[in-house]
Amino acid sequence: MRYQGSIPSDELNVESQQDLHQTIYKVREDIQALKYNTAIASLMSYLNTLEAKEQLSQAEIESYVLMLAPFAPHITEELWSRMGESYSIHQQSFPQANPKFLVQAQVTIAVQINGRTRTTLQLAPDASVEEAVALAKQSQSLQPYLNEQEIRRVVYVPGRIINLVI
């Protein structure tokens, strides 16, 4: 292993793989759309994720430095050299996101009662309105607000928010 405290790339758990590949995808899309601020924000968010870990894999470190290279060319060139890599970092290809890791099994949605956010729920990204409402009704944190009142209207944006109007 070349990096102190690193773990082999093939031993990354699924959550780490998802974080890595979703960041690669987001940064690539933002660069192509000339949305540099949001690309940098994604890199900063991913850096916070990496800093929370005890050990990093080579793939995480190399991919991060490669994604950072367009924004900080001089420092990434130095880091690339200190990592023991040959040639210039700017002659390397941008990391590719694996589509297998871009699909999320669960998403967090905000649950509102009469337009005020009361809690969040974990749902499948393609959950139906009926599934979302049923899960919201079962939530203990919403019981004081619902207290068996009739739900008159439901506004549901899949993967984002559900608003129950009572």
C-alpha cells in the first residue's frame, strides 16, 4: 500500500462506493454545465465525508485529487507527485462514475403538516403517494399533529417532500 492508513479499493463498503461515484458524477456534470461553484461545493461536501473516516482507500484519495485538479492545478500536481504517481495529473483521465452506485436504495424526504416541516422519512426513491402517506401516518413524531384528523389533500414530490394538509 502506498498511502499510510489506506485500505484496498476493493474493500470499500457500498455506502463509500456510492458517495464516491455520486460525487464523481455530480462534479463531472457540473463542470460540463459550467457550474463551477456547485462542483466545488460537492468536492467540499465529499471532503467532509472523507475526513470523518478513519481510513481511506487509494481510489478515494486518487479520485478526489483528480476531481480537484481542474480547480487547484498546482497543489494537485504536487500531491500527485508526492503520492508516487508518474507523469502529470493533468495527463490523467477524469474518474468515471459507475452507474451501479448512482442509484440510491433510500432517500430522505421532508414531511410537512399544513406546510410546516415536522419530520423526515426514509423512502424508496420511486415510492408511490400511498406508500409515503402510509409511512407518514405510522410515524410516532407526527401523531400529535395528525391526532386522527382527516387528511384533505396530499402534495407529494417523489424523492423530495410530502405535505399533508389537514
